[in-house]
Amino acid sequence: MIDRLLREYLGVSALRPDNRRARGTEGVLSMEARRDAPRLVQIKGREGRPVGSGFLISRHQILTCAHVVTAALGLDSHSDHGPRTPLQVALLATGEEPAEEATAEVVPGSWLPRRAASGDVAVLRLVEPRDFLPLPRTISDRARTGHVVRLITAKGILPAVVKDAPQLDRSDEWGLLDFGTGLPGPGSSGSPVVDELGAVVGVFTALQDAPDKKSGRFLPLSAALQRIPLLVPQPAGAALPAHDAPTLREFSDLVEALMALPVIRSPLLFPSLVQELQAATGLDVDEHVPVRTSVTQLVRQLMGRPEALRVLVDVLRALDPGSSEVEAFAALADKFATPSLLLAGERNRLQELLAHTGSEGALGRLRDLEERGDPPGRTPALLEFVARRAAAAPADVRAELDAWQKRVATRLGIRPLPVPRQEPVLSIAVDRTYWGEEGRHYHLTALIVRPDGTTRRMRLVEEAGHESLPQTVRHVVGQFELQEGTFTHLSAPIEFVLPFRLLTLPVEKFITADETVPHVLGWDHPVWVAPAELIERDRLHWRWRRRWRSLKDTPPSERQTRWVRGAGGRALLLDAAGLIFPRSGDPVAAALLQGSPVLLWTPDPLAPETEAALSDMASRVPLEEIPEAVRSWRRQQASRHVDEPAARICLIYADPERLRVAFPRLSPADPVAEP
């Protein structure tokens, strides 16, 4: 069964028979074997340097070691769950194909973590499959003790002998290779182990920690390929209804959680578990195949029977009472056994749409966002979340997300949510001039950035004096409101792109009207500052995007906020987790250079109740609603402090997902562009 599935999946005519004779010489692969050898891939770390290897097993899938993936992402090498962060890979050049750079991610359900003497394999999927044709290749069902093999690495081909091959019923355990004079160098983990004909028989994991340092560990290919969900044999019986079928992520989460339990990996307790389950539920589990295959068969049946999932938890508690691992699995099982808000097809479609918005973290939180037990007629938090995401998504994805939440709302019998209207943003870049009196003259560029991504330059001013800058901004805002019609509805946001040295510029307090009762810019519009350094320095963008997505996907109540002194005042950071503050230097500048995208800064002393109110806002308001919340707070403070100035609050708010426009640099010869 598994042989046929492997042949169909990998596109080979047959598994290599053991009686085929090699035509290569000792230590060298024949030309036929070189042609059939798999294409090598290097897995890169955060700094772009190779940390390990892998090889193509299909047009879009890569086989590598789990510890190579965790090393590339800076994670624990024994992580039980496959990471969801994309990583960079390099497809090495061959005689027919050039070298290529690509992005890959772990395939759900294909993660076999490294254990004390087993495991350590992962399957990656190219995010954008290339159009190349994979090299012809053959595969072998298993390695055998005493066979001569070759390890193909990026630096060369090394001969070895299979010193010890795992038994068939323990195919996820490591085998041992005995190397001759040459040893694999750093970055060889994940390389293919092939026989004399170039047929892959295993995956090299690492050198064995032995006195002679001439032995290496490998995982048989049969164990690695069992990690591909499409290759796992399904149990006999009727298939689950489409609307009840689990998603691939749900399925893989349960498999990995079960495999982490000591009971499952115990050769004494696992048969008892199977017998108890079969007696209580009638589930059909074959205990004579590899443990992972048995667990996979078990989970496929349990996902369609919530009551059997609860029986499994009871049996696990009886076999391993008081186990923290069992209780953690019980919490996961309880979540899956509870009826879900979404049908499986709806959840799959939502995952696809959210993937197009570039928000990886949200994919892992969909289950948590599914509010169960809401009163009839109440809009679930998940639909509110989707409506907010739709407002910030590109036009084509926005329409799809809106249609999705309308269909779900109709099925649930509640009113669909309208997608929040996106306003055009007036983006004003201000910097000091390089001529004139230092610190007293500025140049200003104003752009309108519309929701569809189109832009229009409104004004380019060579020089505005310190006293005339508010008047210049007021004129630009007036023209913006007139052209965009923002006076007919909620005032549109205004963004000031300022360098760090101009952070103290009180842009939110600029007067926008000459009437008896003046209008303050920060009262009538959501006004924020985007640091110019964060936008202009490309090397900071990956930190910036990572922290923004973390803030976006973290519930407000779980944010790690922190007050710091800096920039001539105090600042409330919304994402202080992991920030490093040097002993010398400005903490606010340090936070910005580490990609911190949102903070509240004030140059004024704050009363304890004011500081508490701002801290409450930071831990309560969703990320996309913070600009409007700050505007509302400013208005309230102004109404309460009629006889004295209210404390100034500057909102630093840099959204990397919004279209960024390169503002033109001025020279003395630049003309003044009127609106």
C-alpha cells in the first residue's frame, strides 16, 4: 500500500529493487546515478547564511531535518510543533537548472521533532513553486545494514556504509553510517543518503557523538515520507462529511500532541491504550505498524467522533495519572471536541484569504477567535475580526473577506457586518532644510494616499519658517478636505513623517481654523507620527514588520507594555517584549531602531490617573482603533482642562502594511508645487 502511494506521489515508476546492480565505482556515483540524484537545497538562517541542507522530493516540497528549521528560525531544537514562520532557502544549481532563491514553510502535519534517539525530519513547501522540472529520481523503501551508500552534500559526495539500520517496526529511529576518511562538514544535516544508483534511502541528521567521530546518524526515508499527510493510509470506512472534516492544521496538532505523550511512545503502555479504546469505542487501530502510523489512523477516526476523543483522554489519565502532558492534551482535545463556530470549508477558505494578507500569526489564532456559546443574534468576535481585516486588505482580498463573513453570518442567522470604510490618508513629510538658519526652516511634502493605493502629491514647499509651518499645514489640510470631501463624514487620518530629531514638533496641536473657537488638528483628525528612520532604513523593515504583526495578532490584554524615559519625555511602549535598552543612549530611539511600531510619547509630567488611563487604553484598544482612541482622548482632556493646557500626547504609529511612498528629496532648485 505505502509503496504504491509513494510511487504515485513522487512520480517514479517503481521503488528500487534490492537486486539491481550498481554501475558506479567505489566512492564515486555513476553518471546515471548523478542524473537520478535529488536536487540539493540549502536552508538559510536569519542572516542569510546556510544552517543546513535538504532536497526536493516533488516540484514544491523539500525534505530536511527539523533541527535545521529550528536553527534557521532561532527556536528550540526539540520543539514539538512545526513552526509557522516562513524561511529562506536556496535551490542549488545543477547541470540543467540555475541556482534559485525561494521562500518555504513547514507543511502542516509533516513535523517529526528530534528525540533522544529518533525523529528529526520536516517537510517544507515552497511558497511560490518554481517552474523548473525536478531531476529524475528513484527512491528506495529502506536502507539495509552493510550496504554501501553515499552522502550528497553541497560540498561533495562522501562514501559510507550502513552500520546499523532500524527495524521495520521502529522506522522512526535513527540508523548509523560509518564514514571512511572524509567526514561531512557543517551544514550537511538534511542531506540525502543515496545508494550506488542514486536512489534516496535516508536523510542525514548529524555526526554521532562517538570517540572515533566517524559515525553519523540518518533517518530512513520510509519514516520521513510517512510524515507527508497525503501518503498516510486512511482507515477503511465511510469518509467524514465535508463540513465535519478537520482541517489539516487541526489534524496535525492532535497527531503531534499525542506523539509527545510518554504513554504513546511506551512499548508496554501503548498496546494497553489501544485495547482499552477498541473495547470502549470500537475504533480500529493497528498496533503492529509503526507508532506514528497507528496514531495517525487513530486521530483520523477520533476527529469524526468527539465522544471517542473524550474516552481517549479518560484512558490516558488512567494509564498516566497526574501527567502534565496528558492534561495539556486534554485541553487541546476538549477544544476540538466542542462544536465549532465555522464549518471546515469556511475555515479553510478564511485561512487562504488571511494568508494573502500576509498575517501568519492570525492563522494560528482562528480557533481562539471562534466565540462559542454566544447569545443568539450577537455578532461573534471572529466576524468582527474578519471585518476589520477586510478593511485593511487589498481591494480584491477585501471583497472576498466581506463576502465570506456575509455568508457565515447568513448561515448563523445574524446580521452581516459592514466592512469599515477606509479613509484616504494625508501624509505630510517634514524635515529641516539644509540651508537657512539651522532649526528654524523646514521643507514639507504632502501626499494623499487613497485606500486603493493610488497617490497624489498635493504640495511641495522648499522652505517654511518655524512660525509659518502651522499655517502651511493648515492650508494643506484645508485643500485635502476640500478635494477628498472629508468634511462630509468622519475626518480622515493625518500622518506626519518626521525624523527623530523633530519628534518634539507639536503637530497634533496645530490650529486648523481662524474662527473664534479654534480647531485643533489632533481633535478633529486622528493624527500620528511615523518615524522617518523606520521607513527609510531597509535593514529595519523585517524587525518592523515582525513587531507589527505580533501586535496585530496579540490580544490587547496580553500586550507587554512598558513606560520608559526618552526623547526628552516619557513613552509608553505597546510591545516591550524582547526589546534591549543600552545603558547609554535614548531608550525611545533604541525601541524605534528595533522596529517598535507603536508608542505614546509625552514631554509633560502626567498625573497618576492620566498615566493609568493611557496604560488602560494600551491594554484594551485593538491596534487599528488606537489612532481614533487617542483622538477621542485628546478631545476629552481638552474639555476637562479648560483653564490650563492638557498634557500633550504624541502617537507614534507606523503601519508597514500600508503603502509606503518615497517622498522626494528637495534641492535648492526644486520648484514650489501649488495644489
